[in-house]
Amino acid sequence: MMLGQEPRQTTSNVGHLNKPSIQALIHGLNRHYYSIAINYRKNELEEKMLMNLHKKKWTDGLILKRFDTHSKINEQTVQEMLNLAIKYKAVQEEDELPPEKLAIVNVGRQDAKKHLEEHMSNLMSSNIVQTLGTMLDTVVF
């Protein structure tokens, strides 16, 4: 180490060494440490176990949101739907425009019809899940 040489011998894994990063070079880590690429394959059982790690369970659908937060989310979604309905009416009025101007007018705007459908399906599904969960809780408990 005193002569500026690395204290280790070069072995047959030289072609598999990872080059040190600029930050490692600044701190002088290229002399005393080296990084070897390690490749390890998992067997089918390990892959299956890792795939099931964050998997949703069937009971996750029965967990209800707090009623006050659910009602606030409903209010916000309905308000957004009202704004989108107004924008959708403006889109219907643009049908009278010639096709050349129509392409220029719609640049940068959100598609009101698509967002309206998305909000409607989210609102309906969340309300159905909340209602069914509440009914199930009343019957079971």
C-alpha cells in the first residue's frame, strides 16, 4: 500500500469487476475496494413467495373507509364532476366549429368526457363497496 499499488492480487474475475463511480474515485475507494457483479437466480418457490409478498387478500375488500373521509371524497368528486359537466357542454358547443379550428382549440385541454366517465365509475364503485361493507357489518356484528 505504501507504493500506491493495490494490496490484492488480480484474479480471474477482472473482466467482471464494476468500474468505480466518480464519487468512489473522489473518496479514494478504487484502491482498497472493488465491486464484483453478483448474479443469482431464484428458484420457482422463492419467486412465488416474493410474488405473494404484497398480494391483496380477499378480506381487503371488506375494510371500510372512515365515513367522514368517504363523504369528503364524495363531495370533492361530485364537485369535480360538476366542473367537468360544464366543460363538456363547452365541448358540445365546439361541434359547430370547422375541423381546422377545432384541432387548434382542443390543444392542451383535458378530455372532459373521459374524465367524467372515470370519476363516475370511481364514485359508483367506492359507494357500492362502502354500502355493501356497511350492510355486511350490520348483519355480521
